[in-house]
Amino acid sequence: GEDWSGLVVALSPPPLPSRSLVLCSALLGMLPLLHSHGLQSDPVMASEPPHHYPAVISGNEPGDITAAPLGVSQEISPLPNHSSPGHAKNRKAFPVLGIDYTHVRIPFEISLWILLACLMKLGFHVIPSVSSIVPESCLLIVVGLLVGGLIKGVGESPPILRSDIFFLFLLPPIILDAGYFLPLRQFTENLGTILIFAVVGTLWNAFFLGGLMYAVCQISGTGLNDIGLLANLLFGSIISAVDPVAVLAVFEEIHINELLHILVFGESLLNDAVTVVLYHLFEEFANFEQVTVTDIILGFLSFFVVSLGGVFVGVIYGVIAAFTSRFTSHIRVIEPLFVFLYSYMAYLSAELFHLSGIMALIASGVVMRPYVEANISHKSHTTIKYFLKMWSSVSETLIFIFLGVSTVAGRHYWNWTFIISTLIFCLIARVLGVLGLTWFINKFRIVKLTPKDQFIIAYGGLRGAIAFSLGYLLDYEHFGMRDMFLTAIITVIFFTVFVQGMTIRPLVDLLAVKKKQETKRSINEEIHTQFLDHLLTGIEDICGHYGHHHWKDKLNRFNKKYVKKCLIAGERSKEPQLIAFYHKMEMKQAIELVESGGLGKIPSAISTVSMQNINPKALPVKRILPALSKDKEEEIRKILRNNLQKTRQRLRSYNRHTLVADPYEEAWNQMLLRRQKARQLEQKINNYLTVPAHKLDSPTMSRARIGSDPLAYEPKSDSGNLPIITVDPASPQSPESVDLVNEELKGTSCLPPSPEEDEEGLVMRVKDPSSPGTDDVFTPGAGDSPSNQRIMRCLSDPGPQPEPEEGEPFIPKGK
């Protein structure tokens, strides 16, 4: 009816040219929206309200339509009018087929970049000769430089690594992968050292570098006099932080030992809070006319707010993710999705309030992992593991490629003085910071950091894409030297990645630094680890010292008593840690056995772990304990109260660093030494015989002396109570190997020796002269029988002194 007539009138050529121009331009403005929504020329669609389109109806007349912007209408071809023969559209051979690159341009180019990154990563590992010499990050940057130069060579503008793309899409997968699979035991044992390097070391690098660069800018003739102190401090805070992406890329290839890896990588993770605070602080101060003391104090407090706030946000999301995974037993497909979504929400929530997003991601991953893995299936765990590894690997590859492309595409301003000074001062600040902090840390560490470790820590301070993205965020209005800052940042990144990254592997081999040992954990190792933890906790409790193991034990008890019951479903919340580890190893071994094809060699049996969530075990019947009466229980309590030691009330808190020297300790030590020497002298006197001991001879000389005159000294014939020792002088054995015979009395008829004989001891007798022509040494005489032979060495050598027993005290009792 009237709608169709109005539309026909609108499409017919109007008498007024201005009205026709307005109508055509309005319809042309509607055409892109029709194409984008897939709309067709349908009467029903034509009668819908016009507010869905760029052109709106205005005025009192039904055909009065306002035009859409001319910029939109000029890009579209004129609307075909079948009524006029001059505007007929060319027919295509196949009406459906066509080329519309603008429709798929963005996802198509993203897919091409990811495909290029994966192919480059594959190619580097296919050619082992290249990947063994040059790190993968260096090769990816070179590929980015080549691709950027190629794009610029054909007259197109290469893409630049935008900061929002980097911080919101590329960085979170890498940090989540590192936080979720963080070696928690090594991280907590070295947390103090990591925090000192991350906080104090980053502050030292930022202020040292910023102050020296400000001094360089004040030198006349450099052309840098207009750069103020705040701008240099901001630049120092950007370039001072160690980059986790670059550290991961290099340290995972050289397989450094666990201690050095967790120190450098932990520093790169935790220094994000310091970098964020300093960056936003100096950026805000640049807008102030005057910075007061209150601003500085608030800036110092903001560090705790940013770091602890990020950790708090991550813990909240981690607990929520663990609690959600408790109810996913009936729909296993979406279990990995909860891990990714809650972690990403933690990162975005922290960035929303300018908190540390990296700290939030690490906290959420560390908190949720033990509870999520206890609730989800093994397939979901495998999905999470490999998807995180794949996602972080692709992000890391894209970051290094776009670093190279952005270097070609960006605007640069080269100043030799500023850039060379930045490079030199970065190296000096890193070395001095590591040496100074390690000297302080080694005073409190049991396992000291050796000079080799200090060198690797200082040499492994790599810079990366975080510094570039922070520099890219600078505003031209307040920082006119942004291009020069970016050029200096790229120079430092290239130097650390190429020079230090390529030479750290041969230096590790040259210095013989301990590398990581790929060993599988065993039940034996787990048992001994838990045993040592309990032992050290007991030692700290006996000493009255609240140390690391004491608080760890308290946290484990609280976790087992309350947290596990709320966040873990089923009977696994009550499962001991050792049993859980055994089930985990059993499942892993079964999977490896299936993958290796050895399943047919063993009898088939259903693992208890695989059926754990399906058929939970029945609880064992508790053993009935005999009930005690009240009087008996009170008697036992009284005995325990009277006999047990109250260590908490009796002992002071022990700390090996705060021990006070005892003024009487030296005197007691001297007294003990004098008493020990007196006791040893008394033992020597008791071991000596009456004849003074001669100087000890060597075994050869002793045998020769005994063989030359074996019967020079003889004991009294009636001293039957003395043991008889038989010696063969010509035997090659040592004089210590003798045979003791006739240790008992010769007979009962022997009279006991007189007191005078006891006091005299052994009596020396002169040997009878030998007959002429006989050999004094080898010719046996009348007294050469075994009963009459005596060892003369006992007269001059008292023999080995008895050593005091281990349990014998220095001071004998009763003295």
C-alpha cells in the first residue's frame, strides 16, 4: 500500500536535483550496513524502523531522508537502478563467487603471522647446527627484521608491536605457564634471596642508571640538556627490570641448575611490581609542577599496595577456581576452561586498578593448582598442560618476531652519547648490584652463592619486550625524547639477547657450572624429603625457634584440616600426601607403558586411581579403642605433667645469628683441655713399662734389631704370671702382628711373686757367650725354645696407646 508507493516515489528520479542527491546519498549510506548484516531487499525489512541504519528519517514529509556521511558513501559503488539502462551492473559468470579480502583481512593476517612463527620455530629445531649455536630468540628477532624490511621494501608500512596487544594478549599466557608450573618448593626456600634481588636490585638499577644518565645529560655539547631528572629516572625504571620472557627463552636452552634458574627467573617475575610502581610514579610526577615529600612517601607506600594487592587478587581468583572445579565431575569438558578464564580474569582485574598483573597471575596459578589437579580428570590435566605450553610458546615467538618488525617500522633517533652511556651503565649497575647484594645475602644463607653463581646471575639479567612496550606507552606531549628512549631500549635489548644470550652457553660450559639433572622423582626420594621436613620442624620446635619449617608445618596442618575439605571433592581431601604422590606416579607410569606398547606383556588390571572418582572407596572401619575411666585419665595426665619437659617455658628462642658470646667460655675450654692432657699423660704412664721407652724405630729397623740379639734381655724365670709372646725374627710380618700364648698361669703350683719382685719388674740378664764359629743370630741356643723366647721390643716400645672411646667424657667422673 502506502509503504510501497512511498518507496517507489523515493526511488524514482525526483524533479529537484538537490532532493535526488540527498536520497541517493542516504541509500548509499544504508548499503554497507545491509551488506554487513546480510539483509536483502524485502518489504518486511524495508518497513522496519529506520533507526537501525545510518540514515534517519526527518522532517514532516514521509520521503524526507537525511544523508549519511559522505565518507562512507564515497567508498561504495552507486546503487544499481534497474529502471535506467545506463546504470546496469555487469553480470558475473558465477554470481556467488567473488573476492572480499577486507572481510577476512584481520583474522587472515593474524593466522599468517602465527603460521610464520610456528614454521620458523619448527625450522630452527630441524636444523640442529643452528639451534645449538644461536638461541631461538635471536633467530626470531632476525626473522622479524627480515620480514619487516621486506614489507617496507614493497611500499607497505610494517605492523608495530602495540603495548595493549602485548600486555593484554601476548604476555599473560607466558606468565600463567610460568606461575602454574612454578617449582614451589625451590621458590619458597629461596624467596628471601629472590625478593632482595627483585626489589632492592631493581631499585638500585633504576636510581643508579637514572642518576648517571642525568649527569651525562648535563654535559654541554651532548644535545641532551633539555632532559630532566624525572625523565631520566623514568627511563632508568623502564630499562632496569629483567625480562621474564627473555630469561625463559635463554635459560631453558642452556639447562642451568635449579638454584640459578629460580633466582634469575623469580627475580624477573617479582620485579614487575617495582617496575609498575616506578613507571606510573615518575609518569605522574612528570605532570606535577612540584614534587613534595608527601608524594614521595605515598609513592613508596604504593609499592606495597601494588604488589600485595596483585597477590590478593590472584589468591581470591585462585580459591574461586579451585572451588568451582569441585563440582565439575559430571562435565569434564569445561574443566580446563575454568583455569584459563579465572587466571585471565585475575590478570585483567589487577590491571584494572593498576596493580601488578604478573603477581596476580602467579598467585592464582600457585594457589589453584594443587586443588584443581585433585578435582579434575587426567585428560583435563593433560589439556591444561599442553595448551598452556603451546599458547606460551606461540606468544613468545610472536613477541620476538614483532620486536624485529617494530625495529624496522618504528621511528628512531640515534644519539651516540646517550645510547652508549645507557649500555655501559646498565652493565655496571647490574654487576655492582649483584656483587653487593650477594655479599649481604651470603651472611644469612647456608648454601652460599659462589663467584660462578654470581657471574651467571649478573650475566643473565636480560632485557626484553616489557621494556620496549613500556617505552612505547610514553606520551609525546610530556616526553618529547620518546624516539631516542625507544632507540636506546632496543639497543640494550639487542645487546643482551644477542651478545649475552649467545655467549652464556659457552661460558657455562667453560666455568663448569652445575647443570640441571633430569631425574624422575621416586617414592624413596619423597619419603626422605618428608622425613627431613618433619625432622627439621621438630628441631626448630625443641630449640624454641619459629623458623621456615615451623611455619610451613603450621600452614600444611591448616590446609589439611580446613582448606582441603572445602576445595577438594570426595575422599581425596583426606588422602595423605605420600599416597597421592604414589597414585600420581602410578598413573604416569601406566600411561608411559601404554604409549610404549608394553601393555600386552603385563596382566590387565584396573588401576585404583582411574576408578577413584567413579567408585570411591568405602571408609575403613575404625578400630574400637578401650574407654578409660576419668580417674585413670587424670592419673595419666598428672604423670605426663610431672615428667614431660616444658621446652617452651624453659628454653629461649635460638638463632645462630644472634648468639651472645659467653665470657667464661674460653676459661672453661682451657680447663677442659688441661684436664684432658693430664688424663692422657696418666694413661701413657700406665701403659709404659719400668724400662724407659726408646725412640720408636721403623718396622724394618725393629726387626733387624730384634734379629741381631733376640735373647739379650730375659725376664725372670719365676715370673710365670707374665704373658709369653713368640716372635719369629726372620718373618717379614710387622712387629705388631704377634701371637699371644700362655696368658694364664703356667701351673697352680707356682707361688705368687713376692712384692719385691713385683716392684722390680723385668730383670735384665747378660747373654751367655757363644762358642767360637757359631752364628749368634741364626743358630738356636739353649734358651731359644718358645717358652723362653721373649720379645725385647716391649722393653723399649710401650706399643700402641689405647684410644679413648667416643662416648667417654673429657673429665672422668669422680675427679
